[in-house]
Amino acid sequence: MIQKNKSPERDTLICDFVGGAVRHRFRFGGGRGQALPKAVGMKGGNTPTVVDATAGLGRDAFLLASMGAQVTLIERSPEMHKLLDEGLARARDAGGDVADVVARMNLLLGDARELLLGLSPEVVLVDPMHPPRNNSALVKKEMILIREIVGTDEDAIDLMKTALATATKRVVLKWPQGAEPMAGLRLPSHRITGKTTRYDVFMVG
């Protein structure tokens, strides 16, 4: 994990499950027909247990929890973990349906390569932080700030290998659409693609 120096703007980054884009997606999203729920295997009444091994701001975990999944979030950056913990606390305090969702989210601090060994998730979701794109002007300011905190996940291949060894049903790799497959991995069992993101699904067991 390679980190950058802190910028003054970093203090503007927050984890918000109560309002904004997350709330809108919660209210008006496409349900289990969206790419991520399909990728983790939410078909019909099936609701697997999920470990989000690279939690970030927790938005993917919140989406899955909003559909009934029990989700364990793992974040190894203490700064990002603090933002997540504060966001979850605000959601619990808000009450109502948002509090019901975050009750299904369990946040852990640590290296997923170690913590996964003590868990038995049906599904592991991995969303590595990628190196900056050449067309950096198109990268959202928020993503730039997140990259300053968590750095670039140079050890993503090791995490994927641990995920494949510990998941009982599947591993889902969130990857830029059009990017080459992660070097060192077997080909995915199948892919679910979107406009800018694809999900490489590796069936196990």
C-alpha cells in the first residue's frame, strides 16, 4: 500500500449513508437487477453473506446490506476506518430504514489478507485502488482524496489469492471496464459489465 502526503482538502471527505448519492441510490436504485447484486449472486431469494475486503466509503456494502445481506467491511487504513465508523454512527442515530440497513454492516479494522482467514464468507468483494488514469481530469475529486488516504493497492493480487482461498461460493473483483485482467489470476468464470466498471466473478467451491 503506497500512500501520498495529506492535502488540506482531505478534511472535506465524509462517509454519508443518510443523504446524498447513497440515499438516492437506496431509494431509487434498480434493486437486485443492478450489476453488483447480480455479481454477488443475489438471485431470487438468495442473499449470501459478504465480506467487502476493501471497504472504502462503504457504498457497495451499504447497497448489498440494503437488500438484506449481512456484510462485513474490512478497511486497513485507520483514517478511512474512522470515516466509516463515523458514517455508520450517524446512520444509526438517524434511525428508520437507514439504521436498519447499517445494523447488517459490521466494520473491522485490519488487513483483509489476515482477517479473511478467520471468516467464512460466502462471497468476498474486492475493489482495489487503481493507479491514477492518464485522463486524470475525469477522476472525481472524491476519488483523488480517497487515493491520498489509502494509496494504491500494489498487493491486490495477494488479497485476491486469499479471497479465492477463503470464500465458499464466489469472489467478485470490481475492475475498470476495458482494463486488462489482473495479472496472475485465472480467468473469471463470468463477467457483468457496466458503463465504466465491470465485475469479474470467480466461482469457487
